[in-house]
Amino acid sequence: MSYLAVAGLLIAAVSFICCLLVVTSRPLHSVKATWGFFSFAVGLWGMGLFKAYSSHEYDNALFWLRLLNLSAISIPVFFLHFAVLFTKSHKKYRYILRACYAVAVFFISIAVFLPNSFIPSVAPKLHFQYYPNPGMLYYVFFLFFAYVTLRGVLVLLHDYRQASILRRGQLKYFLVGLGVGFLGGTTTFLPVFGLNIQPYGVFLVPVYVAAVTAISIRHQLID
């Protein structure tokens, strides 16, 4: 079993547990629910990693790699939605948020009905037997992923600059955790685009999901 399969299993387990912890805590409101959706989407992505990189059959690996990247389309959108609700700036960003959801639905629809435009095939890369070859839509998806993620980070940073000293002290760990997690997760993109860099950063994803959830619950950041 490759280390990406192990990382995927860890990501799925941690993310689903964090999702359960958040959505079962009281009171449940839109901020918690959105972080729950985000954690669930990351968990689906992790499950796809586990299934894809523990597979020894071409068609099975292709299926799971397409599926995990479909779930990845929703991850930055849920993150942006969470950031907007968390900072109470939903009125300011409501049109951008709606546009991001619309684009995500469009991407998912095209990827489902025209899968060859998204991930046409898989091939050996680094020491992995199967790794995605990007279609034209995949390049657009990557730009969308980067843009929406960056937008969410900027929303949180704006809130940090205007926060009280106490809240800043809490938020800095929150932001560092998010930054580390997203940077770690995006290392899985590098071999897709032909960069011979091992995506070891993927092991940071379960750490950041767990850490951010723990910080949020401990300091009641999402209450």
C-alpha cells in the first residue's frame, strides 16, 4: 500500500470524526454546519485517495481518481462559505459566493458527463502506478481551486487585522493551521502537472483538520 493510500485513510477518518463532532455540538448553526460540510468534503477526498492508491486495476484507479477530484471541487467553496459566515461578511460576499457555487456545480456537471475533459487517463508517475493525466478542464479547475482558496484566506486575514488582541491570538493558530493544511494538500497537484516532487505534504491535511476543529471548539471560535 502506497503512502498516499495511508494518508487518504487518515484524512478520511480524522475529517469524518471532526465533521461529526462539529455538527453534533450544540447549538448547531450555519457556521458550524458549513465547517461540517467542509470537513465531510475533505473526508470524501481522503477516502478517494485511499481507494485510488490501494487499487491495482487501471479502471478502478481511474474511477476513484476522478471521484476524489470531483469532491475536491467543493472543498474551496465550502471553505470560502465558512470564512464568509465566520467573519459575518456574508452580505458583502454573497454574490461572489453564489458565483463560486454555480461554477462548482458547472465543473462537476461537465466532469461527470465529459470525464475525458477532466481526467482522461492515469499513468505511472514518480513511483505510483496510477496518477492522473490532466484534461483541459483540469487546468481550469486548478485555477478555480487556487482562486477560491486564496479568496477565503484573504477574508479571514481581513477579519484578523480588525480583531481585538485576544481574538487575534486565537485566530493566528487558526490561520496557520489552515495555511499548513492547504499547502500540504496542494502538493498532490504537483505530479499531475509533471513535477517530480513527492506529495508528502498530504500528511499535513489530517493534522490541520483536527487542529482547526480542536482550536475552534476549545476557544469557541465558531460559537
